[in-house]
Amino acid sequence: MSGTIWAVVVAGGTGSRLGLPYNKVFAGLGGCAVLTRTLRALSESRCYDGILLVLNPRDEKAYRELEAREGLKDLVQLTAWGGETRQQSVKNGLDALPDGVELVSVHDAARPFVEKEVIRATIDSAKQFGSGVAATMVKDTIKRVSGERVVETPDRARLRAVQTPQTFKASLLKQAYQWAERNGVSATDDASLVEKMAGDVRLCVTEAGERNIKLTTREDMQMARRMLDQKSEISVGMGYDVHRLVEGRKLILCGVEVPWEKGLLGHSDADVATHALMDAILGAMGEGDIGRWFPDTDPAYEGISSIKLLEKVMAALNERNGRLLHADLTIVCQRPKLMPHIERMRETLAGAMGVQKTGVNIKATTTEGLGFEGEGLGISSQAVATVERFE
């Protein structure tokens, strides 16, 4: 199992900034998972004798399913469990390497576009100098600040944006991590630890590094799909829902508890506005409605927060290579007055869907006393969702 050059791939992230309730490396990207695309890029470079994947224990089931579905056994020689931080995860990976490894590259699983030119440059540098870290030129002018006051404007020509892979002599990197653990030193990347301990790190700046983006936000995923030349289409879905007002229930709208003498009756928290929104998104996806996805006969959904269900719908949208462009909701309610709560509702929905608040619009209206809403018997909501789906 020994070899001279190994890659340690760190895959312990989350999907919160992508609006996902699961690790972003399992998100779909051009017909396979982000993780699969990253592992293929490393394997197909033919620069490594082995690949060790560091996983969060909570992702074991998802990984095993992906392993069987996308043939990861052919790409990964060893696995290790990650820790509470990236630093601990990398150390666990280094400790799990087989004997005889001379050089090791640490790479983020969320960088699926790494190219052989970048990998080779870091390895060649590590062979010669002991270290080789992927980096790019800084295009923007950088300001060092204190609060909102500019303290310094560093010379842009002397600045670099650091990426992965970061390749080192295995003995040097292991020593740096052991030193950091003994001395309580933490850092956001491997190079920083080596720099703090040994003081000498070499950077590798290549044009190919411009494509080596890290997928963190929904905008990053959109850019990644553009890079793959995936064609997209726009679709629109509409949702409508009604719930009865009763005593003894909390009034939850768009994930926000609104103080009132009555609440909405339903199997879940009866968040009528979020229900309409989910139906609109599912409609744009061509995937039925919430009754099919979350039936009220299933005890698993009894009393559940509709925001959690919305997160599941957004995860399904992402798995189908889609993203939400905009959502517009109207809540029809005679009382109570909802205007004081609208902004918090927008923030709550935007957070659950992983979009900017400007991507969510909420309106509240009355019926001038007409109908069941006007009589205070219930609340209804309508929603329209615009979705972009990539082939």
C-alpha cells in the first residue's frame, strides 16, 4: 500500500452557504457529485500513487451510497475520519497514511476543477524545496482595515490568493501538525502551519489556477456549471395553500412565530406561506406537491418545522442541478397585522434556501373583511417561484 506521493482529500465541509442540509461535496455537478469530479481530477492527473479521503463520520452513509453509484472504490485507496476542525481532519489523514510516503498533497474536495498543470507544479516545487502551494495573482486592490478605517494598502504585486493542492515533504508536514498540536497553534491552511514552524513555504502560481475555484456559495455552483457549458432552462411554478385558524396553536408564517391569540391547524407547524412556497418550487421542478413529498399521514412530519421541509425541497432542487432565482409570496390575512414581521420572514426564508434576501419577496394583504380570511377563519397564501435548471 506504500507509495512515494499521496493526496489527502479533505471532505468534511457543510452545505449551509449553498442552502443545502448536507455536505456540499455530495451535490450534483455535471452528471456526478462534486466529490467524484474532484477525485477523478486527481486520479486522472496520474501524479499520485494513492488517494486518501478524509470524511466526516456523519457522512458515512452518503459516501457509501455514492461509492457504489459512481465507482469511488476505483479512485480512493484509503479513508479516514475527520475531526471537529479542518486542521484536525488533515492531521487524522496524515496519521492514516501508509509508511513510505515521501510527498503529500492536501486538497479540498470542494475544488473539482484542479488541473494537472497545477498539481505537477506543486509536486515539482515540493521535490526541490520541500513545499509547493497552489496560488493565483490577486486582481483586486486589498485594504487592511481597523473597523471601517483603512490602515494600509499592501502592494498588490506582492500578494497571492492561496489555494489547494498544497504539497509538502510528508515528514515536514507531519512535523508541522504535531508541533501545532503541542503548542496550541491553529491555522486555516497547511501552509500557514509550516510557515509558523519552519518559516519557508514556496508558492506555485499558474494560469491554470484561475479555474481552480472552491465551491462555497450558490454563485460558485452557477459558475461551475457555466464552466462545464451546461445548458439551462428557466421554469416557473405556482403554489397555493390554506389553513384554518384555531385556538391553542402557535401562528407560524415563513418560519417566524407571530404573536396572536390563534394559530394555524395542520399536521406540521401549518406554516401556510412556506407550504405555498414549497409547492411553487416543486411545481417549477415538475415534481408534484408537498402532499406527495411530505404526506400528513406520516408521523415523521407531525409538528415538524416547515422550514426543515423547505430545506429538503431545496436539497432536491440542487440534486437536480437547479437553483432558485426568485420567490414571490402573498399572504392573505385579515388579522394580525403582518407588516412588522415581513423582513424577518424574508431573512428566515432566504437563509433556509441559501439565497440573498433580495431573492425573496413577501407581501401581506387583507380581503376587506370578505371570505374566510376576512372573517378570521383562516389564512391563505400564494407563491410563485422562478427556477433555473441545468442539463
